[in-house]
Amino acid sequence: MSEKTTILVVDDDASIVELLRDFLEFEQFHVLTAYDAQAAWSLFTKHAVHCIVLDVMMPGQSGYELCRRIRAESEVPILFLSASSDDVDKIRGLTLGGDDYIVKTASPGEIIARIRAVLRRSASPQRPVERTLEYGRIKLNLSAREVFVDGEKVVLTPKEYELLRLFAEHPRQVFTYEQLLGKFWEGIGDRHTVRVHLGRLREKIEQDPNQPKHLINVWGVGYRFDEGE
């Protein structure tokens, strides 16, 4: 990997930061370090960063919040680094736009291997120009942010589109009310907020909104997306 490839390591634990910096510099990466989200954002806006290794829990702004802020500006690869191996935390990190999620028990060698992997993917010239998802009557053109039902274009609000995309990219995965509120409403609102938006989305994409085949309510928990017929 070129020595010009810059990795930003963000963690409030100085020992972890120093360890990763030593290993990354040995592998000829250029390394920037920060111990909180504010310092990381400042470095990100001032330097050409190719990949970010981002701690989840930090004083002040969390890694999740910083990821959301970065994703509004850039598609730079982000690898979450966390002490938690809980699936809920992994799902949240990935749905917020993380490219990978690494538990801190991983060896420095494994972390570097994963960094190399996401850098290869982000630099690949063979990415398809148009990416689509199709489930029966429903087609999403992710490149153009367009949705078609039975071949007819359906107009969705930005939030409706992002909701549908999340579900369609994770078929059969149950997303809880709390996860959806955290991702799309920054934790503000209640279950009724989610139900109203999913109800409107069902009216636009389901053949019979009262007997949906795609956006399925998991009673008392949240929603999942079924592939349908």
C-alpha cells in the first residue's frame, strides 16, 4: 500500500491509538490520530483521509454520531472499533454507513488486513455503474435513487426512500423501533412516528397495504423486509 495512503485512527484510549499507529506506520501507511470526535472531524476536514478506524464509545460525541456527520460529506471507508461484540451494535454501525465492524480483541494484524480490504473495495475500478435491487414487483435503482413498482416509477420522499433502501439491502433482518428512530429521527419520536412513515411507504409499494408482502410488522419489536413473490 502506498505510503501516501492516510489512515485516521480515532479512539479515546491512548494505548490503542499508539499501538495501531506503530503497526500501521510499519506497514507504510501515513497515520493521523485523534482522541475524540471533535479533533477527528478537524483532521478529516483538513487532510485527504483514505480510511478511518473509529472507536464507538468516546467522551462527548460518539463514533456513531461522527460517522453520521462524515457520511453526509463523504464515502470514505469507515471501520468501527468497539469493545462490544453485540449484534445490535454491529447492525447500528453498519446501517449508519460503516464499512466494517471490528471487536477490540482482534489482533493488529487482523485490523490491518481489514483496512486493506476496504481500501481495495473503495478503489476498485470494476464497481458497477448502476446498482439495483429487485424483489418481485419492486425494483430499486440505487445509483439513481429511483423506485419502480410493476415497472412504474414511484415517487418517494427522501426519508421513505432511505427507509426502503435500508430494508431492501437487509432482507429478513428485523429492525427494531429503537434502531429506526435512532437512524432516521436521531432518537426523537416514538413508535407511532415509525408506524406512520412505514404505513405511507406501504401505500406506495404494496399491492394491498392491509396485507403487505414486503414490509412486515414484527409485533411489538419492529419491521422486516420480505422478498415477496
